[in-house]
Amino acid sequence: MKSKTNNFDLIFKRFLEVYSKDQQPIGVNFKEMVDSVKFQDRATHSIHIYPAKLLPQIPFFFVNNNFFIKENEYVLDPFSGSGTVLLEANLAGKNSFGCDANPLARLISKVKTSTYDVGVLKKLLQSLKVEIQNVIVDDNEKYPDVVNIDYWFLPNIKLQLNGILKSIKTISDENYRDFFLLCFSNCVKKVSLADSRISVPVKAKLNRKTNNQHPFFDESKLKLKNLENLDVFEKFSEIVSENIKRFENKQKIIPRSNDTKIIAEDARNLNIKDESVDLIITSPPYAGAQKYIRACSLNLGWTELSSKDNLRVLDKKNIGRENYSKSDYITLKVTGIEEADILLQEIYKINPLRAHIAANYLLEMKQAIIEASRVLKRNKYFILIAANNQVCNREFKTQEYLRQIAENAGFTTICRLIDDIKSYGLMTKRNKTASIITCEWVLILKKE
Ligand SMILES: C[S@@+](CC[C@H](N)C(=O)[O-])C[C@H]1O[C@@H](n2cnc3c(N)ncnc32)[C@H](O)[C@@H]1O
């Protein structure tokens, strides 16, 4: 079904009619359904890379839909990641609240949804160009506490990055400083020895003889050669200029962003009043599928958002994390979801750690769903985007278990949509314990 934004409420009412007949999920294609807008590099969506970003067409459909939300009301994403939902809410004239356990995600969302004077950004870039000539950096200088810094960065690159960081710190206005810090963060991985095709840092293998048959060998060799003579500030300037253009484009769509606040760091404790939001849209993490903190470790270190030691602390706050000590899973936790518990008991016999990761994931998601219910107004909607995955080669019906948890927490499922998004890039082939996710389920839940 194709449509213009003003028809979205009618389309959804049709879905409701169909769903009420047999309660079967309805196949949709969000990319086709929301084809009136060009999403390629829309507004500020691409100012920084982030793992497992949500397809912007999905929030677009709901935040531009009178059935779900009106002008100036509040949309919440309790797992806001890089802020896809928050930005689409803003572009649709709605206010938004975000929350994420990853400080880099919070910085991306904050910058992405800010309004900047583009003239000031351009002037600041010029001043940085001058500043960088005067900044004195030598190798005795203190470097940020980046994990394995000498493994990931060539000496000349490390030195130049430190100089850029030092000059960014001279910007007195925090909002503008954050813009440049985020551009700097985007530059970090591009000038590192990490393989840019892989989300979690993995060193591009260059010096093993056997590896010169590898399809990426020539590409990696070229990267190393380029890095040896790279002017990092030039690379950084390119990123800044591209991002300035994105803000110019965004401000053409909406001259001033609506109110956006990053309200919390843990979806289980949102720091806002009961019944204070009008719509929740979120794509939560999966059990053991994505290592958000490890994937961002170089960025977190260079931007000084996290020291090396703090990375573990941050990981512990992640729902779906994989690192546990043996004493954590001496016995298997019961989730209260019958089908999941039966499956997890079987898995526990083969792989107790994997069973524990999945069980604890469901228990922590339960806390987050109860918290979402607390802050949502009565008779309003919770759009939960999730998929199924595999745990030890068995299908783990994440979306179905989350739906049951939500129903136990007082939500009613009013509709389920299913979109076959093949190129979502949620997982890497290196991840052997979880499978590629192809279908997204969009659960539309109502707080009765
Ligand atoms: C699938 S991603 C969300 C991606 C986001 N929709 C986007 O487009 O960028 C899930 C997010 O949940 C976050 N997360 C994990 N545990 C959390 C917790 N306890 N509280 C809040 N956020 C958490 C991760 O850091 C990650 O950013």
C-alpha cells in the first residue's frame, strides 16, 4: 500500500480492521509505504555511524500519524541509540525524550537533534584551522585513556588526533564543542587501523603472508599507505563540512528543532513522571547480538566519554550483554514466559552461559517494559520493533516473548506488522552464536 503522510492514519485503520479478523501479523514494506520522502542522507541522520540503526521509515510512519500523536506532544525512545526516532519526531513537529546506556549514543542524539547557527559552525572550523597550527603537541603529552592506543593508531596519527582534540577543547560553548567532538569521533575510526567493514574493532591484517590472498588485502594495504602520510585535520575538516551541510538540509525541513531531552541512561529508570509521554517507539537491544560498548570503544576513549576501566562498567549496564562470571549462572533464572523457559532449560544443558544471557535479557527487558508502561499516558501506544534470533542454533522468539511480557505488564496487542528487511546489518558473520536477523516485527501495543 503506497501513500502520502496524511493518509497514514487511514492506512493504519485498515490494518486494524484486517488484524481484528484473525490476529495474524500483516506483511508490510515500510520503504515502499513511506515513499513520498527521500531518506538517503535525510537531515542529520548520518552525522555519525552507529550499530543497528533503525530504518527511519518506521518511526516516520508513526510520528506523522494522527492516530498515534498530535503536534507538540511527547515521543519517547527508551533505547534511543543514535536518535533515529528522536530526529524523526522532531522533523514531524513533535517533542522527544531519549535514553541510552551508551554515552556516545547520547552525544550523537543530542547533537543530531540540536539547532546550530551554520555560520557559526563554519567560523569555528576556520578558527580550529588556525588554532591547530598553534597547538603544541609532542609524544610526551598526555593522551586520552584509549584502549590499546598504540595497537590501533600509528604514531603520527595519534599525535595529530591529540592536537585536534586539544583545539576542540578550546571552544567555550558546550553545544558547539559537542558538534566538533562528534565529528572528531567520526574521524577516529576512519584513521585507525581498525577494519572499517566490521562494527567491533578488528585490525586490518596486513603482515601475515597467508593473508595476501584475502579479497580486502589490497584495500587494507592501501589504507596503511595512506595513513602513513595522512593529514588528519584535512580528513576531520571533510567530515565537519559534510555534517554542516546536513544541518543546512535539516534546517530547510524544520528551522528550529522541537524540544529534545536525553532524560536518562537506563531504560529501567527513566527519571520522568508517571504518565508523561504520548507515544513510545523503540527498537531494543537483543540478547548477545550486538556489542555496543566494544563497537564504540575507540570513540569513547578519544572523546573522553569513557576511560578504559569504565568500559566494563558501561557494558554491565547493557541489556543483552554477554560478559558474566561463572558464579552468575550456577542455576538458570526463570523468566516466567513458559515457552522461553522450556527452551532455555534445554539450552542450559548444552551451554549454560548462552542460556543465562538470554534469560537475564528477558528479565531485564521486563523491567524496562514495566518502566515504559509507568511513563506512558493511558490509552496511548507503545510501538516495539523487534525480531527473532537464534541462541545455540535454536530459534529464540524475542519479539513474541517481549510481547508476552508487555501483555503481562498491562498492554494489549492491537496490531502486528512484519517487514522483511534483509540488509539491516545488525550482525556480523563473525558472530557465530547469533544468526542474521531478516524480519522486523512491529508490535503495536496499547496501554489500557
Ligand atoms: C538497537 S539499538 C537502538 C538503535 C536506535 N534505534 C538507532 O536508530 O540508532 C539498542 C540500544 O539500546 C541501548 N541499551 C542497551 N542497554 C540499555 C539500557 N539498560 N538502557 C538504555 N539503553 C540501553 C544500546 O546502547 C543501544 O544503543
